[in-house]
Amino acid sequence: MNEQISINDTTIDSLGECTYPSPLKISKFIDDSQRIAIDIEAHLLEQSFHTTGTIASFENAGPRKKIFFNPETTRAAIVTCGGLCPGINNVIQGIVRMLNFQYGVKTIYGIRYGFEGLVKRYGHSFIELTPAFVHDLHEKGGTVLGSSRGHQDEKEIVATLTEHGINILFIIGGDGSLRGAYDIYQEVKRQKLPIAIVGIPKTIDNDIWFVDKTFGFSTAVSTAAQAIYAAHSEAIGAKNGIGIVRVMGRDAGYIAAYVTLASNEVNYCLVPEVHFDLEGPYGFLTHLEKRLYAASHAVIVVSEGAGQEYFTGPKETDASGNIKYGDIGLLLKDKITEYCKKRQIPVTIKYIDTSYLVRSVPASSDDAVYCIMLAQNAVHGAMAGKTGFVVGSWHSYYTYIPLSLVTKKRKRIDPNGYLWSMVKQSTCQPDFSPPQ
């Protein structure tokens, strides 16, 4: 672990005693005492037990024998927040089918346009979600409910939930949306309302802490790989051809790292977690020049958040408060062009920005399966009266993680870790900065 996690950090809140027998016709249920260790390496387990007397662990997700909510009177709602991501519609479909077919919950609302749809003054109407309505959603990209960015007042949101008699709110969103979910959960808790707040982590950046993989990530990598192959074909098709592919990843470079490994055609991978000098004897441009003399082509993959220190001037923010990043792909293109012109090196540069192509496609088969598993386990936890949690995968198990924990920090690539080491071995790139 990066830091010591106690049992208090991993405890999931419950709305009360579960008194209704589960309507699920299955033979295996999960007991609350079944937990998944945070660390799986023996020496870390021993260290955790020696330090705290316990082994840090997450609650195992899955169906419980008894549930908190009466399915006949339960009302659920689903909201999608933030940017688009492959698999959102699959999760919506999975939640609706599990609630309706397995638990017998018939009233399920779709909240339109993110958290705005839960604030009365915006005037967005609800959508009634039925199995018939969602039957083909898995074939479509985007979100059938619409989305929006930006913080909304949690008191107004809770007032809307109360007015419509909503017992469970499923929030599908990334880091910022989950922070909003935590605020809503805290307000519900303050008012002592029997409303379960459940998060399902959505971000192709794959940067949610204590979640192995977020849905949409696999689709993003496989889609971006097609751009790599195109960039490589363009690069080798001209003398000193250079293909630059910009992928999503504001503060975490997982897409860039994985697509580099998946494609095996990338010569340079630049991510937000690892600084690179542009100029100087150890700089990226110097090494690129040597590469062109040796191989006459290069393919560069860069995360959108890499090299932002090279952009000066005032920083604008979006509706969610995120700093609007400069286009590092275009900056690299301009810097390479300028550098090679000074040295009279003729180059042909092709720039491909994959951002919106990757965000809006339907989920891959791998992601589709993952979305269904997340959706089903989210419903199991919610119907059991668990609240203030995110459902995710950890060491190939599905777990319930407190919103208070996953919103503390973001998962990022360790520059000294195994993943980045594999990327450097694949590309054969050095560190683009002077040795320490």
C-alpha cells in the first residue's frame, strides 16, 4: 500500500437492519464478514497485521440473504455525470434489468443531464426506465440520459430525491462526480434519510483510487490502438515521417501506457506523471533527431495532460473547475517542426487526436461484461441498504469501497513502478531529463 489504511477507512455505512428476504433465486449469497484484503503480497499482509492487529480489507460485493428495502415500494434513480465514456448505457441497462427482473423494483427514474436533472429550477423531466426502454442500449455509445458538468447544491438535490420518494440513487461518474456523490451522501446522512447513495466509477482515464480498472478503459485502449496503426503507416510512408497521437488522460497516463504496450509500434510515450525536457542534450527533441537519422520515422503517443508546464499564461477552467489544458499534441508538432527546420531536417508530421472518437464509441465486449458486473453488484449493495460506497474491482474481486476513501486521491502511474518500466522497455526511450 502507498499509505496505511485502517478498518475505519474501509467501513461501509448501512441504513439499518435488513429484514426482507432476498427475492433472488440463487444458492450462494455473500456475508458481510467476507472481505477482500487490500494487499495480496505476503510481506505486506504481515506488515499490516503487525502494525494494526488487523488486515486492511474491503467488503466483498454481491447479493445478501436479507435486504433493507422492500422491492414493492422502492423507487430508484440513475444519473450520469461528466464526460462521455464507453459503457455508460451498458451500466444503465444492467441496473434497470437487475432491479426490475431480479428484485421486482418497478419504479426506476432516469435523471436527465447529470446533477442538473436533480435540481428543480433547471426544469429537466425524469425518464421512466423500463426493460423495454433499455433493451438495446448496449449497442449505443454515449449516455441515453444525457450528462453535464459542474457542482450543484446537494441540499437542492436531496430535496428533489425526497419529493419524488426516491430511495436509491445510482451515480455514474468519474472523480469529480464521485466527490459530488459524497456531498449528497453526507447531506442525506445529516438529514437521517433512508436513501442509499451508490457510485459507479466512470472514467476512461482509469484514475480512481483502489479500483483496478474503470469501465470504458479497455474500449479506449483498443480504439486508440487503431489510431496508432494509422500513425505508424503514415510515418513509415514518408522519409522522416512522424506520427503524433494524442490520447485522453488529464492527470494519469494509463491509456497512453497501455496503448503503447498493446500496439508495439510506439517509439515515444509521454505521460503526465513523468517530466520530459524538450530541449537540451537529454531532451526529447535531441533524441528524436537521433531516431530520425537512425530509422527515418517515429511514432509518438502523448497523454492530454503531459507537458502542461510548457503552456504559459492564465489558466481557464471548465464547469467542473478543471483547468483547461493546452493541446500538447499541437505543441509537440510545432516544436518538432521548428527544431527540424533549424537543422534543415525535412519531416512529414501527421497529428491524430483520438479524444472524442474514443469517448463516444459503444463498449467493447470486455467492457460490456465488466459493466454488467458492476451494475449488478451496485444493485445488490443498494438493496441491502448499503450507502456512501463505490463498486469496483480489486484483485479480480468485486468490492464496496467508501466514497470517502476513493475521493481522497487519484490513482496515477508510478514513474518508478513496473508499468512504466515495461513502457520504457517497449519503446526503448530514455528519461528525457538530466540524471539525478
